[in-house]
Amino acid sequence: MDLIGMYLRDAMGDGCPVCRILRKYEESEIETILYEHVNDPYVQEKFKESLGLCTYHAWKTLREAYSDPLLGPLGVAIIYERMLSSYVSSLERGRIPEEGECFLCRLMEEKETNTVEALAERIGELLPEYEKSGSVLCRRHYEMLLSILRRTNPETAERLKTVQLEKLRVLRERLGSFIDKFDYRAKEKPTREEISSLPLAIEA
């Protein structure tokens, strides 16, 4: 297994491995921007094209900045002071600027595509790892992966469908058992697996 394969295998824990990779990547990109690229002309231009970030990434970036004492809100303030100045200047000239695609959204879309394609390329090695892991691909990433495999490896696509369905059935059973434990007649508390079934079901 190559380094990318090991990276994908290591992402298999609870929940969707692709989502887990994307969450780490998103946090890393936000930190990199705030640590190193607030004054980078290329990044400034990308922010200018999209008038800052989308609502989701703008608030997430601010939360990340406030949650890290080494970051703080200064970097976000510098970015948005520039965006606000650009926006005000446009309005003063009687022009309403168009809002382009969010810089971070574009990065996330590229990372998502690359990750699913890398998983598809190594599915022969990784499907057994996925089957025995606690991971459950979310609906979106399962369907993206299945779509690639139907074109490139139909036999493995069928095997993935079987594995995925079994994982979802187990998850449904655990969630049902979690619900049953709230009955006043129940004598046992929910297990760790039953408790985790709720966020896993939401993610799936």
C-alpha cells in the first residue's frame, strides 16, 4: 500500500473517512491562511473575487481564529477590512460587484474529488479495511465512489454495495437499541456503540 493508501486507511475510524479527511483539510487550510497568507497578494485576489468567503466558511474561519490564542481575530479583520473597502468603493462608483465562488469552497471541492478518486483507485486494498472498520461512508461520498466504480470496476462496485448495506443495517439496529434504552422498563444503560450510533446515523 502506498502513502496515499495508508493515509486513506488511517482515516477509517468512526464515521465517513472522506468527511474526516475533508474536516482536517478544511481546518488546516483555514489555519494556513490565517498564519501565513493574510497578506499574500494571490490569496487577497481570491478573496476579492468572492467578496470574502461564503457564509459557512466566514463564520467557521472566525470561530477557528477565536479558538486559537496564537491566531486571534486580527487576520480575519485584515481580510474583511480589505473586502469591505473594496465593496464600499464599488458602491461609491455606482457599481454592485458580482460575488464569485468562495475560495475555500473551491479548495474543498477539489480535495473531495481527489480523495474519492484516490479511494476508488485503491479500492482493492482498502475495501477489506473499510469492511472491518467502524467507518460508514456518508450518502454523498458512497454515491460518488459507487459512480466511479460502476464505470471502472463493476464487480467491486457490487461488493461495496453489499458492505455498505450491512454497515447501515448494523447502524440502524444500534440506533433502535439506543432508543429502546430510554424505555422506563429498560434495565441497562446505552452502550458506547449505541450512543455513537446517533451522530453516525446523522453523518451517514
